[in-house]
Amino acid sequence: MESLATEPIELDGPWSERPRAELFGPLRLTFRCRTLAWERWPGSRARSLMAWLLVRQGEALPCARAIETLWSELAPEEGRRALRRCLQQLRFAMLDLLGLPGQGVVRCRQEDTLALEHTFETDLQDFEEAAERALRARQAQEALRLASRADLDRRLLEGLEDSWAGATRQRLSLLRARLLLLSQRTRPRAFMDWRSPLGATPSSNSNRATVFS
């Protein structure tokens, strides 16, 4: 994906009135009092395209790549028509279903790329910020809790090439490893002592669990 030439539109108002996307569960968008849930999308490929753009916010997606990925079974001209229909579905979803003003996804005809018109708050951003805070503060229990949910929802990847979210998933995988390491290194000794098969608490140095320093 290419760098976004123009900055996304920022809506006026408090944080709670900005559009929000959930990517760790089934794709769900919210704006003010409206919600666009997974099953209400006007088309599965429109939903996939939106998820693609949300994971890589701030970058522009070449139209040719979107067509090759989402409509690989179609001839080039038919693929371009399918993309236009998909963009119409996205505009309907953003404006009529979600109540978000504008087009939702902007197509730059000069560069033949797609980009989000608005900046979305996401649970992906929230997770990464919370994880970094837990790591800095060495909060073991919080690190363990966060590590259990450090991945994108599998359904977001259906029908898309692996590379579109590869960098994001790799970043999440490394972050999860750091969280798990912190939770093990700082866990109290009482939780690191394992019981023997007979249920007796080990008392000798030979069978005592190692506590990482």
C-alpha cells in the first residue's frame, strides 16, 4: 500500500462522536448512536474492503490490487465495474446505515487508489496502547490478560491475501510474546511453584520450579 497523499477528514466533536471500528471480533462500526454490525453489511466484499482499509489506516490501496484480490475470477473491465459497485455499497453503508457523512471511501482517480475518508478509532489501536502501558509499568496480570486476545478476527482475513494484514499480525505476535514474557518474569513465586503428581508441594531445590529473574 502507498502512503496517503491527503489527510483523512477529522470530525468535530468529542472522542465519543468519532467513528469507531472493532477488528478483534466480527467487524463492527459505530458512530454516535448507530451501529453497523457484521451481518448488516450490504455485501461481503464491501465488508472485506473496509476491513482492509481499517487495518492499514493512513495508507492508500491501489485499485488494481483490490480488484486482483477481491475479484480475481473476473476479467479486468468486469473487475473495475465490480469495484465501482462495491464503492457504492460502502457509501450506502457509511451514510445510510451508519450515518457517517461523506463517501466513506475516497477514490483518487489520478493515482487510482482508495483510502478512508475519515479516521476511525479502533480496538486495535486501543490494544497496542494498553499493551505498551502494561509493558512500561511491568503489570504482569494485565499483560497476561492482553496477551490472550492479541490477534485479529479470523473472519476479517477470509477472501483476502495474507500480505494485506501480514505486517499488522506480525507486530501483534511480537507484542504478545513480550506480554507473555513479562507475565512469566514478574509472576509471584507462589504461582510458579508447581505441585508434584501426588499433590505434594515440592520442598527440595531439585524439583522446585524456576523463577525467572
